[in-house]
Amino acid sequence: MARNPAKLFPQDYVLKALVLPFVPDFIKPNHVTVMRFVLTPLVVYLLAIGNLTFGVPLFILAAFTDMLDGSLARVRQQITPWGIVFDPVADKLLVGLVMLVFALHYYNLLVVLAAILFDLLPLASWALRAKANRGLMMANLWGKSKMFLQVTSIVVLLLAVLLHLPVLITTGQIILIVATVLGAIAAITYSL
């Protein structure tokens, strides 16, 4: 059964009340997605050179744009085929590259690679569906939860390194393991 793209998620109600009133009408969801594409190389560069002072807040901002663009699209009824396709691509670029450049140094190699693999499987499924003209796939709760936990895992890791709190590295890896399990479930349910 296809998900209604206009159906609001719980975070949409929160953002609708607290954030969206401050986003000017001329800013469209696709503008926010493009912003994430632009921010990603800068985030990755800053983290690669070890500049956590700017890299951590910029990562948090870039990750927040994922929630913002989706909520803007659903609440303001500005969902576009471009956004449906490129929003997840922007997400996977941001999270995947940060995992490869930064998290790989602190987390278990197999966990990081599994997280990235389960992130890419839905893209392959989407591409096959598009090629067969079977329509666009929509994000589901498993995928949304996976993305939230992946970002949380990375934020916890970045804070662990920035604040010299090694116990948070283990916490972050546990969160990433849970996110990877949800990623596997999302990959399976997207493919159905």
C-alpha cells in the first residue's frame, strides 16, 4: 500500500508550531534540500581536517534541513517529484560521507559499512521502480526513524570527540547499531 505523501509525521506538527512560522513563504522545500547539498562538502571537509568547532554545528544544521524540507513540503503542500527523489539522495550523501570520513575512525568498520549499505539499498530499489515506471517510493516510518538515529549517532560521536568524553563513543556506536537494524527493515519494506 502506497503512503500518502501529504500525510504529516509527528515531527511535522512540532515544526509547524515552532519553526515553520519563521520560514518565509518564498523559501521552498527544494531550496532547503539544495542547501543540504551545498553544506555537505563543507561539513565533510571541516570534519576531515578536524575542525569540530565549526564542523559539529554545521553538521547539525545540515541534518536539521532534512527534517525542515520534508515538513515544509508536507505542511505547505509543496511536494514535488524532484524533492521526493533528491531529498533522500542529499540525506544519504550527508550521512554516508560523514560516516566514511569521520565515524569510520571511531566505530566498528562492519557496522559503518552495513549502515551505508542499508542506506543505499532503497536507492537501488527506487531506481529500478523508476525504470519500470512503477512510480515513486515514499519514505516510511522505518526510514525516518533510521535517519533520526543515524544523525543522533553521529552527533553523539562528534560531541564525544569534541568534549573528550570517550563513553559517548560507545553510546554513539550502540545507537548506530540500532539505526542499522532499522535501516535493514526500511530497505526491506521499501522494496515491497
